[in-house]
Amino acid sequence: MATSEYDDHIAVTEVPTGDPTARTFDARLDAGWVVGGGVNGGYLLSTMGNAVRATVPGKPDPISVTAYYLSASTPGPARITTTVKRDGGSVATVAAELWQSEQSRLTALATYGDLSALPDGVETTAEEPDLPPRDRCVPNSMAPDDVKRLAPMMERFDMLFHPDHIGWAVGEPSGRGVISAWFRLKHGREPDPISLLTIVDLLPPVTFDLGRPGWAPTLELTAHVRARPAEGWLKVRHATRNVAGGMFEEDCEVWDSAGRLVAQSRQLARLPRS
């Protein structure tokens, strides 16, 4: 099967170690995923997620991943190590770490399984984001030049913002702490569970809507993947309720074209510097 640009960018190659429970993989972090002072955290999570999937191939899908960002990653070579903590009947738990220049950049604990084997029933009080039709939304191609310079990764995907959530781009943030948009990866790459680990961290930091633009380094991110997404455009919504101690939380929901909540995340990040 042909791979997309995105698949090439998150690819990993195993380095033989002789230990089936402790594995090592090489990766190359692409410069196209830089934002602010480092490589995007969601992209890093999907690259690491590929290594975890290769470690437990019988359980191909991320279900829950909690990651701690220890230092900013840079484009170029990286090494990922994985250790199986438990491999049970339906899920496996794997510890993973991403290294560059002998420094640990990212450490995570991930639970993987087979999402296609889960029950189909859904009970939820969550409400799908109410986004206008795509032709009435604002494309990321219209982002101010300073935002494009801060986040060259915006060339990797199409994002159509809710017009009520884009005031920050013209100096009029709403102050509500909400940003939502239609989303799809470029070149026809359809969403899947691994790509959802990237997508939960791709909208501009929700602090933009609070009048605080700039790079917001992630300290910790937990992602839950609830189902395999249907093909087509996704709806993504970020929101925050608390800013304290120079940090804020950012809650994300990702809904697929079938109207299902397919991924959720919460991260703790530092406020952008003035």
C-alpha cells in the first residue's frame, strides 16, 4: 500500500537488540512539523506511537497514551526505546521514550489494543461541535505571516476555522478560550488511530483566543482514542477553563464524519511568553 507524506514523516525502523520485550527504533523527525521552539508534540506522539504499535503488533491501536515532554525536540535523527510492561488478553501496556543526542525528549506510557474488537454501543452526553459549512469557515492558509513563521507545520494539513473563533488573528480574541475547526491531513491521507495522536495537538494553542499568542510548550498530554475514525473531514475543538501559575489546561475533542467522538485529550502547557 502506498504511503503518504505523513506516513513517511512518522516512520520508524527497528534496530535489532535481541530482546523481544525491550525494542529500539530509529526515526527522523521532519522539519515540516516545527512549531515555535521545537517539533510539535502530537507529531512526536504519533512517531512514538508507531514504535509502540510495532512492539505489540497484535494490538495495533492506541487506546490511552500519557506523555511527559522533558525537553524540546529538534528536526533530525531520533531513537525510540520501548519496553512491554504487560501484554494481556485484550490490551498491552508499553513504556516508551524518545531520545536525541543522548537526551530524553519525551517519555510515555501507552495502552494499546484492537479498537475494531470493542463493543459498538455508545452512550454520551458530549455534544458534537456546531461548525458552519466548510465554505463559510476561515482556512488556515489565511493565517497571519507571523503565525506561519511560528508554525511551518500548518503546511501539512487543511484547517477551516469557525469564524467566531478566529478573532485572535485580527487582534480581537473573544476571551472565551475556545477554538474549533474542520480538519484533514493533506494529500488525501485519511484519519486513523495513530494520526489522531497528532491531531489532538494541532490547532493553535487555545490561549490565542485569550489574547496570548505564541508558542505554548506542552508539559504533559494524555490522549484517549475511542474509535477508528470514518473517512473524511474531522471536527476538532479545543477549550480551556483555567489559567494559573503560568500554565493552562487544554481539552480537545475530535469528531469524525459519522458524528462520533473518536478522540479526546487533555494537556497541561506553559503560557506563551509575552
